[in-house]
Amino acid sequence: MTEETETLRRELASAFANRADLYRLLLRALEGEMGRERAEATLVGVLEERGREVAAGLFAGIPADAHAVAERFLSVSPDGGRLYPHEVERSASSCTIRVSSCPLKNAWSAEGLDDGRIADLCRVAGAFDKGLFEAAGVDFANQTWTKERGGGCCWITLTTRPPAGGDTRSGTVT
């Protein structure tokens, strides 16, 4: 491993920690202005919208198939997947991606936030994934981290939607 590669990895980790700080500070500021429920709903809406924007480019030309969408998503995982280490479980029509470590959650833990606040921030951050994957044309379910659930970080399940009208072909995201 070169020194340049290590420098880039540190810079990438720092950029994600900065993103975590922005989420934390934005949520706190919005809560002060509009209360907890409206603040969370506002930030969730913005993150879902951004996820949809990213999906337009990331999944262009990809079939609305859970396996194809998961494959494309994982192919662009930062630092070859090292920043978000994960395991993938596949079935005939779905993929579950179990993320074992997340730089956002790690940054919130390093800040000394309590488990409840970390769980809130993980849930809010998961809204980006919701927008991203639903825009790709697959069904999306996400179990974000909570202390009670444990298990590293988020568990994302993508499922190919059943064909409408008997068509057996998967659609293509445009």
C-alpha cells in the first residue's frame, strides 16, 4: 500500500465523518426551529430526494432487478467496499446487504452521542438509501442500527417487484 493510497483513505474517511457531522448539526438546528417530528421529516424528505437524484445516474440502463441493482450499488462502494464492509445474502428475487460498519455511525459514536441519538441519526441517514433504491425500481426495506438490534449497521433488503399484467421481464431504469 502506498503512502498516497493511505492518505486518500484518510481523506475519504474524514469526508464521511464531516458528512456525519452535517447530519447531526442539521438535525439539531432543525429541531430547535420546528420541533423533533417536523425536523426529522424535513431532513428525511431532503435525503430521499437526493437519493432519487443519485439513482438517476447510478442506475441508468440497469434492469429493475434486485440483483442487478445491488451489484451496481456495491460496484461503486467507496474504497472498493472497505469503507462500508458488508455481507450479501441472495435469494431468487432479493438481496440483503448487511453493513457491518458505517463511517457515519462510527463518527457519531466517536462524538460520544448516546445510543438513542445514534439510532435516530442512522434512521434519518437511511432515507437516502430509500430514495436511491426505490427510484431504481425495486422494493426496499431497511433495518437501521439500534442498540437492541445490534449487528453492525444497516441491513438493506432489495426485492424485485412482481411483474404487472403478467409481463415476466424486468424493467429498466431510465
